[in-house]
Amino acid sequence: MVARPRRSVLYMPGSNPRALAKARSLAADVIILDLEDSVAPEAKEAARQQVATAVREGGFGGREVIIRINGLESPWGRDDLTAAAAARPDAILLPKIDGPGSIMHVARELRESGAPEQIRLWAMMETPMAVLHAGSIAAVAADPGSRLEALVMGLNDLAKETRARFVPGRSSMTAWLALCVAAARAHGVDIIDGVYNDIADIQGFEAECTQGRDMGLDGKTLIHPGQIEAANKVFAPSAAEVESARAIIGAFSLPENAGKGAIQLEGRMVELLHAEIARRTLSIAQGIADLSAAGSISIVA
């Protein structure tokens, strides 16, 4: 099965019609049409209608289209959920998740309303309780009825709630990231890094993407189209990585290596676990190529 790339996950304000139209031509792997943080209270209802219309109209090519709703406890959340389900995006992003019950509650409502099974759920990890419950939140993915497919780090909200400061290298936040990565990997869901707030600092943004990639995250949430190219580059396998992956898989497929758990390849020991990593590398590279063919997504490696 070809992996679905989620290198660049761009928030677009649902209250801005021009942004919604522009989203169809941007080289992001994923577009999040936002009804929550980027939309003022007086614009919530109009944004809901605009986003639902944009999703129904389509035209996003191979990009995943996600709707981030307001929390169900807010004055807008329940209507957001109803409208989002009717519009049929690829997924609905749930904010302020504190535990597995919140996800299962929404999943049950979607099932009872007859929402198509292909509408998945993504969960914001943006509260201290979410981080403490990361394992149990990710674990609901074992239940197909949960629809859970990805976790999204919300570091700005976590900083507010914990009083942590943003510092170079994110030493104040790496424990949260590592814990959530472990939870995601343990239960087979993707995990997307938080946003980088300084739009003008592309060098710093690229460094943070590299840190996230090295920690095992699948991609990064973005707040400006100018960040797409760097995210796509960093989170894509390089040409050298793809070549190495092909060599590893090719070596294990040789008749003389059948049944072996470890072999020598170009002077180094290679184990079956490296073959698994290689297959993932080739799968994500193929997914990027498929996206490019489907909707003008750039291949940057």
C-alpha cells in the first residue's frame, strides 16, 4: 500500500474566500480549512457556509482536505460538525481533545448521522491533558469505528497552558513531541508537527522541520504558503535515501539472501528492520509522485 504524504499541512482561514480559492493551487499535501482559531466569532457562521461550499465544489486535486471545527462545547461546534460531515471532506480535525472519549463521541455521532466511513478524524494535541493521555488517545485507532487517522501538535496552545517558553531548539517542548510520537507510532497513526510562528524566518523554519523529521514526525502544520516548499523538501526522502532503499530491498530479494535476517551490503551490516524502513521510504516517495500526478503537487527531494 502506498503511503499518503503529509509533509506540508497548511491552515487556511475559512472566513477568507480568496484563501479558499487559492488553496486549490498550492503545493501543500494537505489543506486544513479552519473554522476555529483563525476565524473571529462574528464570522463563524459565514465561514462555515463558505468552507462547506468549497469542499463540496472540490477542485483540490490530490490534496487531502480537512475541516477544523470549533469545539463541541462552543456555540458553533455542533453546527460545524453537522456541516462538515455533510460536505464530506477527507477528515474533520477536532480541537482541544483531552482524552479518548472525545474522539469516540464524535465518531459515534458521525456513524449515527450516516456520515460516510471515508470521513476520518484528526485530533489536536494542544492541552496538557492530551499530552498526558497521548497513549490512550492514539489507542482508539485500533477500533475502526473511531475513524482516528492522525494527531496534530498544537504547540502554541500547549505553551499557553503550561507557561513554557519558545526557545531555539524547542528544548521546552521536545518531551511533549517525543511522547506523542511514541503514542502515534505505537498505535499506527500519523503525527504532524506544530506551526512555526515567524513567517519571515525560512531558515529557522527549515531547521525546525529537520528537527521534527528527525524526531519521527510525518510533516508540519503551516501558517503561510511561503513555508510549503521547505516542508515538502525536508519531509520527503532524498534521492540518496531512495537509492539506498532500493539497494537494500534488492539485496534481500536475491536468492542467496533468502531467509536471512542480516546481510552485508556495501561494507555494512543490514538487517530486516532496515528493509522495513526501506519499504516505507519507497512507499512515501511513490505517494509523493502520485500526488504530483494528481494535482500539481511539487516533488522536492
